[in-house]
Amino acid sequence: MKYEIVGIFVCILLLATAVPTVKSLDNGTIMTTPSNPSELRQAFIFGRYTNLTAQGEYLIIESVNLWVIYKEPRSFDHFSPGTLVTFEMYSAYGHMFKKIDLLFLHVELVV
């Protein structure tokens, strides 16, 4: 029964992330964009982050304890603390809780 409740809670969280919440952020910095689309991979990321910065159409966060599930090819990975993670802000769907530095996002990661 306990695992069913946890499973239902996780499903509700996943459904709640279908609303885009990442808005345009700009701090005047410049970033080089990927040279081709193969450098972008669709993924679902969740966990704790710090140091959110925007560069052009990309957001960069520093991992505290981030996990990623890649879509194609399917794989699961963990970003170690201090790893910089870059993704397109306009393709991100989900929630970023800035006050507690927690996120649940479907993104296109720059790899």
C-alpha cells in the first residue's frame, strides 16, 4: 500500500510538469550555440541545483544532486555536484522552484 501511494504521488508530479514554467531570463551574457541539432538530447531532469544563469536562449545550472533520464537512446545518469548543465529554455517544460533550488523538467540538454 505504501508503494502504491508513492507511485501515485510520482505520477501526479510527472503530470503536473506538463505546463511550461521557464520564462525568458537574460543577464546580458553571451554564449555560443550548438553547431548542429545532434548536440541536443531530449531528457527529463530532476533534483537540486544552484547558480541559475541565462545565456541567450540557454539556461545553465550547476548540479548539486541532479538526475537525468535521456529519451534516445534510453539511459539514466547522475550529474555529480558542480557539473554545469546547459539546456534550451524555450524547450523546457516543468517546474523550477527557485526558493529551494529544486527542479522537475523535460528539456533538450546540450551534450
